[in-house]
Amino acid sequence: MYFPLILIALILYFAYKRHILYKQAELFNKLLYIDKNPEKYVEGIDELLLKMQSERERNINLIQKTTGLFYSGMFEEAINILEQKVEKIPSNWQTMYYHNLVLSLFFSGKKERANEVLKQAKDAIDIYLKKNFNKSSVEFIYAAADFFNGNGKIREEYFSNLTKSSANDYRIALSHYMLSKIYEEEERIDESEEYMDKARIFGQGSFIEHL
């Protein structure tokens, strides 16, 4: 007699929780990608981390926090959280984890460590390429690695296409930035300055705005 009632209650509970998580993600995405306010985004995540939550939820929120920290230019703090505080990478969160860690390491000048992490993560993130799930994030990690390892020229077309196709302004900004540096090395100064200006415009609110 009581089993159907318990089952209904559980279904309603999980449906409500899913709705709350959806609205929460919607709010955070707005703060970061529409309002372009990584600091407010981090503050919001910090408020969540003060609440009681499962280990999995805490690890997810910590990974999400490092997205805001990365775009705020707080690379060392992002690295520390990912390497010291995330106890286990939840399933389906590997791409964001390694995206934030590898890029934070590269931008903080830790190229050898970034390459080491990427080598260790290759098997895990390549699964997403095969499944075509979060594929764009994995492709960007590899393209950024080529750039920071002095092979940016082979990614010129990729970054150029991304400036026209990505729905994420910050990723567009990073692509403009990388194109600018590629052209700077080739002494194509006018093009380099043009792309850097675009990087600052699309990167408003982030560390990219001040490069």
C-alpha cells in the first residue's frame, strides 16, 4: 500500500531537484556568458558550496567554480582547486575538468605540467571525441596545446572557423587572441592588432579583455 506512495514521492522529489538544477545552471550560464561577470559567477558557486550537498555535487560545483576563476585570470587558484580539492571527477565532467586545468596551466606558464596532464588525460577525453559528446571542448584543448607548444600555425584555420561558429564569446575571444599571436610571430602586425582588439571585445569581463 505504501510502496506506490513512496515511489510517487521519490519521482516528485527527483523531478523537483532536476528542475532546481536546471534553473541554477541557467542562472550561472547567464552570469558567465551573457552578463560576462565571472566574479559574480564564482560568488554564486561559493554560496552553493556552503550548503549541504553530496560529494558528487560538491566536486561538480568546484569544477564549475574553476571555470569562473579561469576566465577571471585566477589561474593558480583554479589549478589548486582542481588538483587539491576535487576528490573525484564525476562522470561526464572530465572535459570541463581538463579544459580548465590544462588551459590554466598553460596561461600561468606551466607548459611542461600542462603537457603532462594532457598526456595523462588523453584516453579519458578521447572517449568524448568518439562519442561526439562535448567534442568542441576536447578539440579546443588540443588546439590550445598546439598553440602553446609553438604549433599554432597548423591551427590557424581551426581558430579562424571558431571565431565565426562558437556560441561562447569567451572561446571566440581566445581564438582571436591566439590568431593575433600567430600573426604577431609572422610580423603581420596590422592583422595581429586587429585580432587582439576583437579578442578584448569578445573577452569583456574576463582576463582576455586586459591582454
